[in-house]
Amino acid sequence: MFEGTTKTFTSPGGSGKPMLRHFCPECGSSIAQEPGTSPGIVVLNVGTLDDAKSITPAREIFCDDALPWVQMIGDMPRFPKRSV
């Protein structure tokens, strides 16, 4: 749960469909996105959580865009682009 009011803007996502982007109106930090390709799905930015250690990743996405020094760790589903 987050507290306070967020601001939202819409921009095209990688699919070309709208992506709702929610951010803090005070500092501009990105908080979450809602992809137009997956109604009902909200992608939270892990850096906004008070205790990110309490979250267990279920998949890795955008693997095709990973920087060369990024190491894949663990045995979880990996996708070249977003796949929910």
C-alpha cells in the first residue's frame, strides 16, 4: 500500500498500447506502471518498497535489453520482452 496522491501520465508502451505511469507529485519518483496489454496488472517499482527483501521475483523480463555485465541468477522464467 502506498499513501498520498500520485500523478499519472500516459505514454505508448513497447507494444504501442498505452502505459499508465504513476509517480510522486513532490519528487517525481516513478512508483508504478499499468501496461495497456495487461488490464488489471500493476507493475510496482521495487525501489519504492520499504522492505524489498520481502519480495521474491517470479520472472525476469526485458532480458534482451540487459546490459552485458548483468548476471542472471537463479532458475526462474526469463523473457526477452514483457510477458505477464
